[in-house]
Amino acid sequence: MKRTATAFARAVERELFAHDVDRNVNLDKRRAQDKVRWLRDLVRYRYPTSTPTAEASIWSSCQIAINDYHRKKRRRDGPSSESSLETRSHNIFYPENYEPSTKRAHVSEVNGSLSPLGVPDAKICRTPPDTPEHKRGPFPKGFKDILDKEGPSGFAKALRKHQGLLITDTSFRDAHQSLLATRVRTKDLLRIAPHIAHHMSGLRSIENWGGATFHVCMNFLYECPWERLEALRKAIPNVPFQCIFRGANAFGYSNFPDNYIREFCKLAVQSGMDIFRIMDCLNYIPNLIFGIEAVGEAGGVVEAAIAYTGDVTNKNATRYNLAYYMNLVSELVKAGIHILAIKDMSGVLHPSATRLLVGSIREKYPDLPIQVHTHDTAGTGVASMIAAAEAGADGVDGAIDSMSGMTSQPSLGAIVRSMENTPKATGLNLGAISKYNHYWEQTRRLYANFECTDTLKSGSSDVFEHNIPGGQYTNLQFQSHSLNLADQFPLVCKNYARANEALGDIIKVAPSSKAVGDLAQFMTQHGISSTEELERHAEHYALPRSVQDFFEGKLGQPSYGFPESLQLKVLRGKKPITGRPGATLKPMDFDYQRRLIEQKHELAFRMQDVLSSAMFPKEFDKMVNFRRKYGPVDLLPTDVFFSGPEHQQELEIELEHGITLIIRLTSIGLVKPDGRRQVHFEYNGQERSIFVVDQEAAQVRETGINHERSLC
């Protein structure tokens, strides 16, 4: 049996080298060997017995794989194209011999909320969005071409020389993180990608990575975030990509070793990322400088961000005043940044403050490109972005109209229209923006389960009082509902401000904002309304883990220090970290981490997967197990993925070019005593059935005894 498996692995290895090395001399040989090891491991792990039946099954699978390899090679043009065998061995989550019927099983089992933030009774739209037609032929030139030709420094100079206002579109990341709980799937992003590449190539950049995308992709969408980046890069080759990068936190919620951050930046650039908006949740200079160095070494565009809070127009302010921000900018410029970003995560940078801050920076640094980001929670977003342009900013962030407003970014279309017929005209086509907006308006209906409007009906100028970040605001509302604090949400907001004061009036952006939010919920639950009460409580009870991490110095050092009295009570004798947290962490052993996950899942992984597993271990395991069980469910329509099919709904799922599954739900049986139902399908014209657990029935059975007791 082992001889057969080894012979197969070596045969495939010879086939790969015979075709790829001869045809493409630039092929990375080590990468090809990694693919072959995956195939070898796949056979050994999946068929450990030596029975004749198992051996026959192996040879059958081998023949299918080799035939598929040759067929795809013949079908695709160019020596550098990847065959199905290559792609699937590179993408470990879709094993070569997965059964398409596993997709049918997933469709059947979606009969309850897939997410704790899902609204089960929300009415979703079953109509696929209309995708605008796009031009055929070569892609028009964009800023990505300048970046590739001139490098990061030349790219920054080109931005500064550009006459019109530059626009970064946040619809692919921050907008849906703020409005739809980050649930937009790669499938729906790729659908509109050609329109952007052909008709909106004048965008300064597209923000499509970072923030909560890593966590949500793996935990709820069962997608690999690296695959999302790579797929979008292929679909939009002419517009720079941008991510929000939390320095020593990367995309996680705690600090990582220095070698991890450097490796992450390197692979992100290789996978298609261009601009790293480097920020720190406390504006802690050592963390920012390390992030700047890591991105610079990787070859990325260094866009360092100052996180904004307070009000620079308040001349009596002793904290977060104009002098504070000018000193911070000075330190970043000394570090050798390419671009400066002003990140207003709460939406409190009103027009007057915008003019003062941007104008002061522009006067002192005439050659420094400036980009401004805000949230429209208070309703001042468009006005503030216009003020930024007039004060000397080179670019601003906006979200397409149907994904803008409230806790998202200001309307991209409104900004573009406002700049028309002025020296700052953006050059973006209003007709293309209209079609883009129409697509998102329809797509948003597919995500009714995650709509912020279920709990949030409008923006609020109260944000000037509590300073809750836009990306956190809706999540905080959802959490309040889950903790039965929905009616007390105004009190939660007040306690957010109180919690911030208790922590020392800090910069609030993930992960520091999580500490403030967790403490606000904690104070609301326990009826605490002052710092004095909190200190008395902290002597006897443990505060949330995020608050403990903050006081331990695991996030860095706040601009104005820790409140010593509360810190002493929280730490209870434990010595805090006083410098940059990542500097004290032991370097990560990537080989050990790879062996760990390969032994656990009996698959081979690439380096990107190793980094994902280290950042979010539980979520990574959940994604791998789900995809091994059900196969490529990312091919399912969004309405079916989240809510399952309707009766007699026909699904056409294209697995590959020329290979299509046609599935129709024909009937659903009655609930059996064990909580299962028999679900009947028409599967490529043949009747099939499968037993699945009715999620609602299972919940009733679990709580049935309690119901009976309550009736007695």
C-alpha cells in the first residue's frame, strides 16, 4: 500500500516538473515541491489501510487527478497559467477528490442563523444583483501602474503632484464592516471587480483587507482571507489595494512577535497588497515605527496614520490638542513615511477641526501626501471631506452611496459631485459611479440578516460626547441586545465615555476600543457609574480580559499614561510591560506552527495559512474543518449560503468551466423524534435525499424540560 502511494506521489511529481519546468523556466521550484508534498500527504492520510478496495480507490483518484491536470493545461493559454490540479493543491481547503454532494449537505443544513449577529427573521432578497457590463480588452492605466513602475517613493510623489482630489473606496472593507458586520463574501466582491478595473481605474486605492476581515472570513464565511486578496488582485490589476494595518497587532487583537509581523508584511505584498495604513490603537510611537519599518522592508507603501480624537479647535484642551498631533506627525515624518493618513475612527473630525489640522500639517510639510478618513456617524462626513480638500489634503476616503452614511464613510458619489467643476475635480465618471452604486444597493439586500439598520436607524451627533468608533458602534449595539441591554443602550454609550475616562482618556480604535467597550458593558451590567465605584469593584472582582491586557501594557503605552490607582487594583501586584510589547515576545517558530496544524488537520499548508492559524487558531481550525466537510461552498449564491434554498428554488453552481451542478429543493419531510428531517433534492436530474438536523427543533428539544417546569 505504501509503495503504491509513494509511486503515485512521485509520478505526479514527475508530471509536474515535466510540464511546468520545461514550459516555464521562471517557476519557483520549491513552490512546486510543496504542491507535490501535499498530494503525497493527501494519499497517505486519506488511505492509511492496505485493502484491495482502498488501493483501487487510490489509483482511481490518481487517474482522475492526472487526467484533470492535462485537460486543464491544454485548455488554458500560456505557460504560466495554473491547472486545476495546481490550484487545488495550492488551495488545501478544497481537496482534489471532494464530493460535490457535500455542497448539497451544506445547503440542507442551513436552517438556522450562521452567525451570532444574524437576524433570523430578516427578509432577504433572493434576486441576484445586476452586474453592469464592462469593456473588453486591456485594462486602462491606473495608479497601480505608477506604483509598479516608480516604486513607493515615486508613487507618493505622483499622488502629491496630482491636481484633482484622490478617492479611496472603502466599500470592500470598512463600509460593510460598519454596516453589515463585515459579512460581505468574496463572491460578491469579485462580481463587481471588472467594473471597477475598467470604469473606475482613477481611484487612488481600494481598501479591501484588514480590520475584522481576517476574523470574519475564517469564522463566519469559511473563506481564506489570503485567497480573497489574491483573487481580487487578479480581477483588479490596475488599482492599488489598501489595508488597515494595526502595526504590532497586524489584523489581530494582541501583539505578535517581531518576526511574525515582518513575515506577514512580506507575504501580504507578495499576495497583492500595496498600501499599508499603519496605525496604533494608542498612537504609541514605538509600535508605529516598528510597523513602518516592517512594511518598508517588505516593499509596501508606508501610509502612517494618526488616530484622531478630541477637538483641535478647543483652545483650552490640554490633551489631544493641535500641538499633540503636530508632534506626532513630526515623529512619523522622521521615520520615513510615504503618506500621512488622518484616521478619524469616530467621526468627530468636524469641518472646522479638519481645516485647522490639515491646514497646519500642509503648511509645515508641503511635500507630504495627506489622506483623510472619517466615519459619518454625526452626519458631518461629506462637509469634512470637502473641508479637507480645500485645506490641502490630497485624498479622502469614501464609500459608494448605498454603503455610506451612519457609521460608514461619507458618500463617495456626493464627494465626487461636490468637486465637479472645481480645480479639485476627481476625474471619476459619474455614470460609472451610478452603476456601481446600483450594484451595491441590490447586493446589500442579500445581507439583510446582518443589517445594522435592524438596531440602528440613523446617525447621531451624540458621538461627539461618547466617541464610539464607527466600526464598533453597530457591534456594541448587537452586543447590548445579546446581553439584554438593548433598552439601556443610551446608558451603554454614556458608560463608554465614563469607561474611557476611567482608563485615562485614551485613543479608541481596535483593540483599545474593545477594552473601553467591554468595560462599558461591564459597568452597565453591574450598575457602576463612576471611576470610584469601578475601583472599589476592581478590588474584589476581575474586570474584562481586554481591560486587564490594557493595564498590563500588552497594547502599548497610552499617550498620557495609565491611571495608577486603578492599574494597581487591576494588576494586583503583577508587573506591567513598560516598553514595546512585541520586543519582549519570543520569535515565532514557523516550522513548529506548520507541523502543529499539519498534524492536526492531516494536510499540507502554505506559509500564509501558518500565519492565519497563529493569528486566529480556533477560527482557522473551524474554517479548515468546515471546508473539508462541505467543499467549496463559496460558490453558492449568497442568499443560499446564509439562509438555505426556498422550496423548488433551482441552483446552478459552476464548479469549473464546463462543470455545473443543478440542484433543486423538492420537498422537506416532517420532524422526526430525534430532531432530524429528510430533505429531498433533484440533483442534476436525479432524486437524492439527505437527513439533516432541524436547528429550531433541536433548540426546542434542548429547552423542553425548562419549558415544562415553567408551566408547572
